[in-house]
Amino acid sequence: MVDIPFDEVAGVPPAEVGEVELYHPHSWWTRYVFSQDAKVIAVQYSITAMSIGMVALVLSWMMRLQLGFPGTFSFIDANQYLQFITMHGMIMVIYLLTALFLGGFGNYLIPLMVGARDMVFPYVNMLSYWVYLLAVLVLAATFFVPGGPTGAGWTLYPPQAILSGTPGQDWGIVLMLASLILFIIGFTMGGLNYVVTVLQARTRGMTLMRMPLTVWGIFTATVMALLAFPALFVASVMLLLDRLLGTSFFMPTLVEMGQLTKYGGGSPILFQHLFWFFGHPEVYIVALPAFGIISDLISTHARKNIFGYRMMVWAIVAIGALSFVVWAHHMYVSGMHPYFGFFFATTTLIIAIPTAIKVYNWVLTLWRGDIHLTVPMLFALGFIITFVNGGLTGLFLGNVVVDVPLSDTMFVVAHFHMVMGIAPIMAVFGGIYHWYPKVTGRMLNDALGHFHFWVTFIGAYAVFFPMHYLGLLGMPRRYHDIGETAFVPASAHDLNAFMSVAALIVGFAQIVFLFNLVWSLVKGKEAGGNPWRATSLEWQTPETPPGHGNWGKELPVVYRWAYDYSVPGAARDFIPQNEPPARVAAQGAHP
Amino acid sequence: MTETTLATPKAPPGTIPGLRGIAADWASDQRAFKNVSWGKAMMWIFLLSDTFIFSCFLLSYMTARMSTTVPWPNPSEVFALNIGGKHIPLILIAIMTFILISSSGTMAMAVNFGYRRDRVKTAALMLATAAFGATFVGMQAFEWTKLIMEGVRPWGNPWGAAQFGSCFFMITGFHGTHVTIGVIFLIAIARKVWRGDFDVERRGFFTSRKGYYEIVEIMGLYWHFVDLVWVFIFAFFYLW
């Protein structure tokens, strides 16, 4: 162990533990394929997540084609429509967003932002990715098995999920549940790494209250995931047993195709409780990393410190804690006791407080800032707008009396797509435009980026804003064809066609984005180490892209928080976290 | 007069009193838990996550048991054995519980000798723990066999609610898997201790990192957790 002295001037304590030796790859395979380097694992996670995400994108096109032009496309029948919505939802929520935020952004940013050389257990981290890949492959395999993927809806509610009326009853549901179990095992291995790295492996001077909010968001989301995924794990195991062994955990006595089934005595509501004990925290598992990323993007691109840093941290923690006591607001129409609904409506509305604190603080950060409308900033602004939009409709759905008539209508679909579909995806895009230069050393193309943003943002509104109206009309969700109904006017069909065209255009814009990712890898402008002139540690690495071990010979020492932008008297409008106070003072004296 | 004034204990320089001090300690530089290694922190957090899994299993079982409309089989009778012409309720489970709790004792002793760097005693005690664990799993296999012979299946049983068999096989099976994994790791780590891997800081086969005697304690955390879970299963499934 090297003897590192206490830094008297800056008050930075000496290193508490010696450095742990890194795993050094010795071949192409261990460097790029079976890599134990968190940065490579992050890229592997991101590419896998985006690939399976493309499948989900195509599925959403199929659904929109059917909804917009019912009866036109003979290759989409009712069964397939149900399979498409199920797989679209499942892939987007779990295999894309969760994996991309925690496995992708988490793996890349946590070690760099807290000043570590790698995750604490690189080998386990590598296993995490390979188990995740296996889960994705099992999921993808359901498209090719007899009967196709399950059509139970992403919530997989029994009894219908495992009965013969539902498509994918033979193989689809079994592989779906197996894939979820694998995903949870893989995630747990990664998640333990992220949490321990943040708690125990920070560099000198990096207190928890100096961490960038991105790390706070990912950290809190990971803790939540470690506590919420067990419920999904248990629900999946039990549903699998019901399907394969004929147990009746979730299956009441019922008649299937005119025949009394062998099931009896189980509780479908139990599944709903288990599922939503996972499902609601899951919403925040994808929202909290987005909150963190947006905070950093806004602060950096508005050249201003984040407003109310401490409150932002406490709001993240409070949202994380509260999200475990709101799950039954997804079950108002399940026939539960009204007082139970009252309790969950109250807790649900309380979450609005920390969430509103965050939104106000973002706006106050922008207030009189030196706003650069770069592509990441545009996406951050888009996030705030779509998130507020989705949050406001959440107030409708959180109240029992308003939720009951709106349940299972397109209003719900519009709400959750705004708040946990579009908004987190905006944060993903913003984050990719922001950190791509660090990952690859090259900037993404700006013109394509602007095109991508405006088409996505306006297009998303064109798709989902009218959907609220359709929901208020009473148009039900998950219907293959609403046909001629008295309460849905003819104009609604035109609106559906319009939304479908918009959805196709938004989808194509994502292909432009993917093209940009590949094209800029070769032809992009050289970025340099710190193109956005940002303060946080990942921009201060000696090499770009960061090399093996991230920091060269010596670990950085942190002297300040991550938001020293436009400090009065400083020579530049940003002070990196690892800049010693003496040097800042000297620069300030001789501008 | 001077001796009557009590000397107030002086806080070491740089500490903040009260709640703020607690927050500051938690948020402090480099490590949140000062004397906790990475491996130990990881095991604690994993166990927290695993607690949620077992809680969900047990809560689901309780929901099934409380909401069933057909009678629930009486566990005292189901798990009774006839030994020497006497009908003793729950006897097998009592012995199994005794064995598993004893194994926690040998595990704790193994941790103690591990920190004294006593290779032979540590390895021997870990193997004893593994033997207790294997015995436990063996008796569980006997219990499963007995119930299956009597006609208990995951989807039904001769005495009442079908969920009895479902919950029994699922929960004891999941716990038994934990014990089995524990036995495998106990044997693997005992081998490393015996061979002196932690004295010469030999590198792990998979991780290529150096091992330390602390791994015995981390293994112990897992083992005690598995025992503790059994106590809850015993209380909620067999004694209820």
C-alpha cells in the first residue's frame, strides 16, 4: 500500500485502501468479447439492448398499422396483434430500458464518475452481461417456436396468460417466464456490482454528496431493482409451476373451452400484487437514471450549477422509497377494498411532491443560464416537457374515482408512454449524444442529431397526444379491431390513421439515429477529451476513449462537487472536480 | 471546586454532532461502510435481495393458506413419524432444524479459526458444516420421498388444499437449493483453505484475484442467512 498524505489545503483524506489489481486481458477474446472491463461490458449491453429494441420498434409499427388501417393488412390477425403488444411492452420496459440504463449507462458511467478503475467484481460483471444476452436470446427464440410468443400482455396476468385461449400458450409463455428469470439472475449480478462500487470504491475526496446526479439516479434505481425484481422472480417461478406442473397458485377453478380445468383454489389477485410490487418500482427504475442524466445534461449545457443539489438527491431517494408503497394503484379495478384504494391513491399523489421538486429545480437551473441548444440539451428539454405531460395525466389515473372509467382505455396507454416511454427514451438519446464522444472519441453528426430530435419529439406528440383524446372517448386498449361501436365516432378512425403515419415516421427517424451512430464512429469530428467542457470526472480521463483502468498511473483526487459551472472569478466557466483549489485560485488571480 | 465540573467528552476534530454527523459519516469520502470490504458488502446486499425473494414466497404461501376454502392439511400429522411404535409429530423436522442450527455453530467456529489462520481447523470445521448441510438436504430428500409415496403432489394431496403440496415443494425446494449451493461452496472454499491458497495469496481460477481468509466469513454470512430463513420456514410452514 502506497503512503498517500492528507491533503491539508483541500481537506482530502488519504486513501483508505490500497488499489486492487486489475484483470489484464491477454488476447482479443478476453479484451473485446469475454471482457471484464466495465466499459466494454457497457457497450455490449447497449448494443444488445438496442438490437432487441429494434425488434420492439418494428412490433410497434405492426400494431400501429393494424390500429390505423384495420382490415388492410392480412398478415396481422388478432392473435398476432396480442403477441405484438406483449413483446413490444416486455422488450421496451425490461430488455431495453432497464438494461440500457443500468447495464449500459451504469457500467460505463459509474466507475468513471466516481473515480474507480473498474467495477468491484469485474468477473461477476462479465457474467451479468452473458446471462442477460442469454435472456434476450431466449426471448427472441419465442418468435420461432410453435405457437409463437405469448400474447398475454406484458403484465402476463393469470389465469388467461396460461390458458389455451391465449396465443403462445404452448411455448411462448414458458420461454417468456424463463427469460425473465434469467434476466433477473443476470441483473442481480450486475446490480450488486453497481451498488458496491458506488458505496465502497469511490476515489479520494468523492463523498456521496459530491457525486454527479447521474450516479445517484442509477445507484438508487439499482437498489430499487435489487428489492423489486425478487417479486417478479417469485411470480415468474410460481406462474411457471402453474403452467408446467399444474399447481394452482394463481389459478382459480374455471372452465376452459367448455371443460372444467384441473386448476382450483388459487388467487389471480396474488399475481397482480406480486407483479406490481415489482412493476411500480420498475417505472422508477427507468425514471430515476433518466432524472439523473437529465440533471447533468441541463447543468452542463446551461453552464450553470444544478439548482438545489441536496434536494435533488433527497428527492431521488424519497421517490425510490415511496415507489414501494404505491403498487396497488395499478389494481383499482381488481375488486379490492375501497379503503385500500384510498391508501394507495394517497401515497401515489405524495410522490408528486419530490417529483415536482425535481422539475422545478430543472427549470430553475435553466433560469438565466447560458443555454446552449446542443442536441443533448434539446433532448433534455424534450424530456422535461414529455415527463411533465405524462406526470399530469398520472394525477388523473392516481385517483380511484377518475381511474375507474379510464381503466383499460387508450388514455392509460398514452399516459405511460409519455411518462415512462418517451421521457426515458429522450434521456437515453440525450445521454448517448452527450457521452458518445467519450465512448468513441468522435462527435455524433449534429445535423442528423437535430433532425432526429425534432422528428422524434414532434412525432411522439403526434402519436400520443391524440391518444389521450381517444382514451377519453372510451376507446379500449389491447383491442385488435374496435369495429363499429356507438361511442367511437368516425373521426376517431381518421385520428388513428394519422397517429399510425406519425409512428412510422418516428420509427424511421430512429433508423437515421442508428445510421448516425455507425457513420460517426468512422467519419465523426474528433471530439477531444472534454468537448462539452464539463466538470465531472469522466471527462478528465488521461485518454479518450478511456484506457484500461481508466486513469493511467494515478487515481484522480476530487476537490469539489460536479457542478462548478460559471463560478465567479474563475478563469474558465467550468472547474473540473479534480482541479486542486490552489490552481483555481492562481488562475483567478491572473485571468 | 474545580473537580466537580465534569469533563465533557471531546469529539475528535472534524466530527459533526447529531443527525448531521450520521449523514456526514454515511456520505463520507471513499467508503460508506468504513471497515467493510467489497466482498462483504456485496454479500450483505445480496442477502437483502434474497430476503425479499423468500419473503415473497412466504407471503404467497400465507395468502394461499388463508384464502383456501378447503381444509389445510395438519402439518403436525403430515410430518409425524412412527419411531419404535411411537407416533411423534414433527420429529423429522425437529431433527433437521437441530442439525441446521448446529451447522451454524461449526460455521461460526470456522470463521474464528480462519481469522487465526489455522488452516487445518478452519477447513475441518467448514467440512463439518458442509456435512451437516448435506445431512439436512438428505433428510429433506427423505421427507420428500415419504410425502410423494403418500400421494402428495404439487397439484394435489389426499388431505385437503392442493396448495399445501405446491407451497411445500416450492419453498423447501428453493431453500434446499440454497443449502446445496452452500454445501458446494463450503467444500470449494475448505479445499482452498486446506491447500493454503490464502496464505500464499494464490489467484482464483475464474477471477484471477487473490483470495483472503475473509472469504470464510463471507461464506459464513450466507450460511447463517440460509439457517435463519429455515427458522422462518419452520415457524410459518410447520408450526402454524
